[in-house]
Amino acid sequence: DDDDDDDAFVRGDEVVRVERVMLSSRSVKSSSSGRGGSKNRCRVTLKSGKVFEAKYVVACDGASSVVARTLNSEGRETKKKGTNTSFLTQTLGNIHFVSRSLAKRIKEKSNEAMLYFVFNKNIVGVVVAHDLREGEFALQLPYHAPVQDFKEMFTKKKCEMFVRNAISGGGIDVDDKNGVTVDDIEVLDVKSWTMDATVANVVIDEERAPRIILAGDAMHAFPPAGGFGMNTGIQDAHNLAWKLAIAIQNECDDDALSSSLLNSYANERKKIASENKTLSVSNYERVLEIPRALGLEPRALDALVFASNALPVPQALKSFAFEKILSAGRMQTVLLENDKKNPLGEYRREAVKRLCGTSGETLKLKFLNEELGFSYAKGVKATNPNVLAVGKRIPHCALINADEGGGTISTIDLGGSNSNFECQFFAITSSSVNVDEDALEEARKMLPKGAALKLVVVSSSSDKKDEKEPKTTTTTKKKGDNGGDNYAIYIDPSNAAWTSILEEYNAKNTSRADDVAEVILCRPDAHVAFVGSFARLPNAARDATRGHLIDLIVR
């Protein structure tokens, strides 16, 4: 907001209401020229009673977001047509505990890992090693409401018992024969959380003049199977930051520009969130192959919950009967104990070994295409991040700065912001291309307030010294108004990396001589907005600063 407020950051308080308010005409600053969009503000009310007002609200209040529920009065999208509809909501208890002796025993056994899946006759759950140096862990146990009650099931005493059962079932004795014990278990906290697969239908409050914006888990929630939740949330912020910065600086002069930018955020990030939701559900389903191989069918629990809840008996008896059935099911894991030699147990152990020993068959944690090669272009799926395409992030190529002492920089890091705190668009061309300075200057004139455009010329290290200076259509180089020289000259030390990226693009995408990739326009978030000729750069710059992707190549 414009007003200085030392108490603007409030932590640990809960948002209970977010609403739009219309300022009176007398309170609107004269610079707004009376435009409707600039009069709109947001009012945020906290549970403590504190009230704040701001031009924009970015709601990152988690999967149980009050703001998301307000914007999505009909609920969040759970079974969008054409996507995976088999995922069922799962509630879990998250037991946060510390045990330095447990961490020590794990290290002694050379069994360091991030996730430990526990299946034994007493418990089925996952132990997450947050920090083995400090002995910090979390035990995640599923529970099944309404048959099981969270408060009754997760008392501190029972949580300590759950942790001990998980440890003893993980190959580490709580009381070792040699006198070594895990006796320092301390339960710090326990909370309930819901594992879901959702994407909000509504991400911004109004298309014409958006003010309230969802991001992170408030917009999307996925099963924790691949790290998509945090990665997608970080990408939300990366996409939104430059758009919101330009929107704020131009809302008084051009409401349409501000609205277009924030609508593009909603459209682009919903696309990626929906793709990541499908992928994370698919990855989670692969994880469930482990309990299935052990004779434990996860989906059978849902039927059991339904049947138990339908019993015409008191709740206590329902819970008792449900736990007894669960206990009987877990007894199948006794067949897996090493001292129990039997054909079925041996078969199941080998089945799990095959699943865990085959790359990609269980919990896959690396998705380079989806994490680095996703595309904002409509209908385009994630592909190799090293392939140049409109809508994708510019492929990485290490360059050496020819003007500033030879420092190395990635093509991905050429954007961001400049020394004037403007959002830095950048246009990349090769030293072999004639730079049309008139088109470049015209493109700069198309930029709104708060945006700058820098030309990056990439030269091969094998070029002669006098050939590294860019070829231009004019005789002199001008100083740009948007942050330094018109040019930044970089050298490709590999002699081939950048050239091969361009050659591959031209071979696959161009069909006419005037479609050749002379210049690549990238946004501050390093995503490619346009590939084409300098003659088309001015209009491309105008559209890119409004959040549009320009794919003019004739295919």
C-alpha cells in the first residue's frame, strides 16, 4: 500500500474476511483522474479484529483458505472433466517429534533417507526425516473420520506410542539387546491435515478489474508426491510478481493493461496447476502399489469407513469395530518378518523389492520436464527444458559478460529487475544478425511504466574481436531510457550451445525466410513471449507487457 504502516505485517493471526470497498470520490488521489479501477480497494479483517486496507490482496492462506472459499462460492474444483477423478480425500494426523538417538541409530545403520514407509502389525504410516542433524521427524498416520475421532485418537500418550511402534517396525529396536535405546522421544505437536487434489475455479475476484488474487495452496492443493505443492506455489509468485508490479504502476492510466496482466496470471497458473494436479495424483497412485503388493488395498478402507459408519450402534462401538478390522488387516504384515519363512511372505517381499528397485515405479521425485519445461502456451504440454518455444522458459545457456570483467550468467537470469527497479524484459539476438535499432527503440516506446527492455547480443567465443560488436542498421549506438545501454554483449564460451538452440528452433518451426528467429523476446520471469523478426518486435513488446504470448511463426 502507499501508506507507511509499521504494523502492516501481522503473523499468527487468521484472516476471516476479505472484501472490496469503493472509496469516496473525495478520498481518491488527484492522479487517478477519477478512473473507476483506482477507486477500488480491498479490506482485510483478521480474527483479532484488526482491519487493513490495500490496493491488492494476494491470498496465500493455505489449503483451507477463507479467501478461496469466498471467491469460489460453489467450492473448489475437485473432479474437473477430463482429469483424474479417482483421488479420494484423505485425512491424516501429523505428529511432529524429535529424537536425537533415533537420528544417531539411523546414521549408524547407514540408512539415511527423506521418507520411511512403515508397514507392521501395529501401524501403517510414513516417517518424514526433516532434519537428521537435529533429530527432527514427523510421523504421518491416516485416520478415517467420522469413524475415528482426531482428538481421541491423537492424545500425547497415544502419539508417543505411535512413534515407538513406527520405530520398532522400521528395523530399529526401541530397546536394543546391546543396551542402546531410543529413549528421548519428545512429541512437540500434532495436527490434522487433509490430503486433497484441487484447483480453484476462480483465481481472481473480477476479470474486469481484479483486486483479490489467489496463490499457493489457496489456489491449488496436491498429494505430497513429488514436491509439486511448494514448487507450484513458488512458480505462482514468480509469475505474479512482475505483473502485479506493472499493474500497480499503471492502474491510474490504463486499467485495461492492469486487468489484462492479472487475468493472464490466472489463466497461465491455472493451466499449470491443473497439469501438476494430474501428475501428482498419478505419482501418488504409483506409491499405493507398495501396500497393494503387501496385500493391503488402500481403496478398501473407504468402503470399510462407509460400512462402519452405517452400523446402527453408538459411535464408540463403531470406532472399536473399525479398529479391530484394521488391526486384523495389518496382521498380514507379520508374513513379512524375516524369521517367518513362508512362500507368500517371500513373494510379497520380492514384489516390493522389484517396485522399489525399478526407477520411476514408486515415488518419483524428479520431473525435469514438468518443473523446468512447462509451457504457458494454450494446449502445450511440458517438454524438454532445453528446447526453445514460445510460452516456455528460455533454455539455459551459460554466457560470459564481455563488458563487465568476464562474469558468467545464465540466459535464465537475464531478466528480473534492473537498477531502476523496473521489470526487465530482454531480447536476445546473435552477433550475426543485423540489429534494427529503429525497431528496438519503437519497442521501448511501447512499454508501460515500470517496464524496461534490454537487448542481449550473444557472440561465439571463436568470433574475431572486431566481430563481437553487434551489427546495426544505424551508425551510432544510443543510450536507452530504460536502464543502461541498448546492448549487453555476452560470449558463448562453448561456441555451439546457443547456436544449436537457435538452429534446432529454425529447423522445426520456420517455413519462410522472413520467419527466421532474429530476436527472442523474454519476460522478466524468463518465459519466452515472442520469437521472430525485429520488424515485429514493437508490437510483440506491447502485447507481452499485457501478459500475451505472441506465436507468429507460420508452421
